[in-house]
Amino acid sequence: MIAVTSQQRGAELLAIENLAVSFAAGQSRVRVIQDVSLRVGPGMRLGIVGESGCGKSVTSLAVMGLLGRGGKVEHGSVVFGGRDLLALPERQLRQVRGREIAMIFQDPMSSLNPVLTIGEQITEAIRAHQRARRHDANARAAQLLQMVGIPAGEAALRRYPHEFSGGMRQRVMIATALALSPKLLIADEPTTALDVTIQAQVLELMGRLVKDAGAALMLVTHNLGVVAGMTERVAVMYAGRIVEEASTPDLFGRPAHPYTVGLLHSLPGVQTRDSDLVPIPGMVPQPGHEPAGCAFAPRCRWRLPRCWTEQPQLEGVEQIAGDQLAAGHRVACHNPVAPEEAGPGFPIRALPFVPPPPGITDFTGQSETAQ
Ligand SMILES: Nc1ncnc2c1ncn2[C@@H]1O[C@H](COP(=O)(O)OP(=O)(O)OP(=O)(O)O)[C@@H](O)[C@H]1O
Ligand code: SF4
Ligand SMILES: [Mg+2]
């Protein structure tokens, strides 16, 4: 039995169940998302983290019904406010998008129309969903710009996106996304296109506005450090699957998946214990080229022989480790990291050397003689 937190038990805003997504690849299809299940309660802040190509954006786009040509939901459901979004006709889905679920993308330039003024874009977003007179929509747009720290709202409305800095454009995106008081904001790498100095400011602003509005937040990022102060739960994705999910303090305090430990050790300043900065060796496998068992096995120093052949399932950490952790901590791993191994970032138990099957590269740098 997987433990469920009281927050998860409450009325759910978004429930993604067993989602699988594929894309066309020549004559065949490749699965890029496998059995992803996630819950977001009203007002909850969930982080989704993982390296490039893990499936964070595809998961978000599937929720929004924006997979585009070639993308297909193979199975699963996305229930938002009691409605299965995957079954909604496009016209109704369009009503949900923007008004109830808003999304901020990584690159504000690709989301803002270069030939429309900032004012036209925000008021258009408002008027597409609400009966509002142009004058009132303009006033609301100016108020929103003030709220995101862009002074002289009225004058700023007459300017074009290229007249704004990257940080200001992302603030405009936040203002537009929050214009209709959505119940859920999906922010996909909202600050990676910005200077490091601006990133923290924009994140802080977004977090504060989302909280003030009582909206839920799904924050997608490759940086575990970003989710630390912004979320209360975190799901770690690897090769299209969720490999660990926990409350944010549990994930940082007692990471159980070797990949999560690797992500923590790749982050300067995030480790809480004395440890070296150790990047995860190797790279995420291309979809369709994962080992038959655990996709992380070629990079994992905790692996066991069964890891090459058996797909690990998400299970409660307390079940596996037999300890009394906070409920709702789940991990998909045949040999989870022991609490005392998270700090050093490598196994301190004597584990056998497990060579890869033919044709699979071992990135761990281990060898039989070294064991
Ligand atoms: N339109 C598409 N057609 C084919 N494959 C796609 C498409 N979009 C994404 N993919 C593949 O799906 C996998 C997951 O991609 P996704 O964009 O979700 O990764 P991500 O975790 O968001 O990475 P990043 O941090 O780089 O944004 C990748 O292997 C990617 O190449
Ligand atoms: S121990 Fe096995 S199942 Fe766990 S991450 Fe490593 S390879 Fe995957
Ligand atoms: Mg992405």
C-alpha cells in the first residue's frame, strides 16, 4: 500500500493517471512518457525535475492538450476539476487553457507575438475568455504590469516585446498567465533563458503572485535547487518515468533514488552535508534505446543484476526501507540509496560489480578489478 498524504487525499485539482505518450518516428512510434501519475491539490506547489530529455515538457504539454502533430496519448487520463481533459473537444479545452490552467514557457520571445504591443497581447488574453470592455481590459492589463514590477503600466502597454529585456518579457508572461486568475499555473523552465541574477527575482515574484492568487503551481525545471524554496512536493523524472516523488523536505533530507542523489550532488551549494560536487556520468538514453530494466542502470553505482532486466515500480519508501518516513515518499528502485549513503553520494555497502549486457555502455567507471 502506498501511503497518501492528507494533501493528496483532499479534493484534487489535477490528477494525471498512468499517462503514456508517444511520438511518430518514421514508420513506427516511440514512447517518451511511460506510466506517469501525478496529483496536484488546490493551491499546491509541485516541482517536476530531471535532466534534459526526461519528459518534463511533454508531460506538461499533454496536460494542456498541446502535444502537436505526431504526439499521441497512448493511454492514461488527465482529470482537471473533475473533467478528463483528454476527452474534451478542442473548443472546451481552449476554454480551460488560459482561463483555468495557464502555462509559462521557457522562452518568452516564442510565446509573445513580436508585431503586437504588450498591451494588445494581455488584453487579448483577457478578452478571449472574459466579457470585458476594451477600456476595462486595458486598465486590468496596466494593473497587472504594475503587479509584476513593470512601472508606468499605461506607457509600457504601448511598447513591443523587443523593447523589453528578457527579464521584463518573462514578467509580462507571468502577468498574462495570471490575468484570468487560473487555478493552476504550469511554469516550464520559466527562468532558464534569463541571467542568473534576474532568475531568482523572477522566481520569487512568480511564487509570491501564485500564492497570493491561491493558484496551484506545477514548476518544471532541470534544477533541483530551484524547487527547494518554491515547492512543497517534488517529482523526479528520468527517461519518461517518475523515479522518485516526495515532499520537498523529504526529498532533500533523505533522497532514495540514485538519480536524485546524483542530481543533488551536481548542484553547487544545495548539498546539506559535506560532499563533493560530482556530475552524473553519462547521459539520458534516447527514447526507445533504454535497457530493458531500469533506464538509469548504465549510470548507477547501486545497480544489481536484476536492474538490467526488471523495470522497478514506484513503491513507498517506508515499505522498502522499513523506516518511519513521512507518508507519500515513493521511489522506483531495486536498491534504494541508504540514508547514510546520500551524504557521500556513493554506496558505502559492499555491492557486487554488475557488468552491463553486451552493447550497453557502462558510465559508472567501475570495473571488476576495482571492487
Ligand atoms: N515533437 C516531438 N517529436 C518527437 N520527439 C519529441 C518531441 N517532443 C519531445 N520529444 C522527445 O521526448 C523526450 C522528452 O522530451 P521533453 O521535451 O519532454 O524533455 P524535457 O525533460 O522537457 O527536456 P528539457 O529539459 O531539455 O526541456 C525527448 O527524448 C524528446 O526528444
Ligand atoms: S539500483 Fe537499479 S533500479 Fe535503482 S536506480 Fe540503480 S539501476 Fe535503477
Ligand atoms: Mg522541457
